[in-house]
Amino acid sequence: MSAAVAFDTLKFVEKLEAAGVPHAQAKATAEAFAEATSQELATKSDLAVVRADLAVVKTDLETKIEKAELRLEAKIEATKAEIIKWLFGTIGFQTLVILGAVLALARMAHS
């Protein structure tokens, strides 16, 4: 999946020595560079796989979000219906109480 970078330490040391770098320093530099470049690096194909996986995850999340929104909208509609039912029930009850009070006052006024 990932690839390591090929590195010729001997040629690197020889080039550094040809440029006047002492052998010990050239060798240490080559070893440090080899170690740094030997770690696995992501390739274009690795990134393409990750992008494809992310696209699938994104689509899955979008689907889940849409389903959650639909469930939430259904619950909101059910709650609205329940509120309206209670509202009309309360208004009806208040109307009966007011009519009862008016009738009671009317009877008291005629007595």
C-alpha cells in the first residue's frame, strides 16, 4: 500500500566526501537521511483509496442525517397535532366553564 524511498547511502557518502565533508560527518548525514526517508510514504493510489473510503463514509453520513431529519420532522408534526388537540380541548373546557358561570349568574339575577 505504501512505498519506501530507495536511497543509496554509499553514493551519498562519496558525494559528500568529494565535496570536502569529513568521512564521519558524511556517514552520519547519510545514515540520518536514510532513516528519515525509509519511513513509509503515502502514494497517489493510497490517497485515492482514502478518498474513495471518505466518499463512502460521507454518503453514509448524509443518508443517516436525512433519515434523522425525517424522523425529527415526523416527531415535530406529531407534537404539533398533540398541542392543537390539547389547545382545542382547553378552549372547549374554558368555554363550558364561562357558559356555566354566565348561566349561574343569570339564574342568580332572576331569583
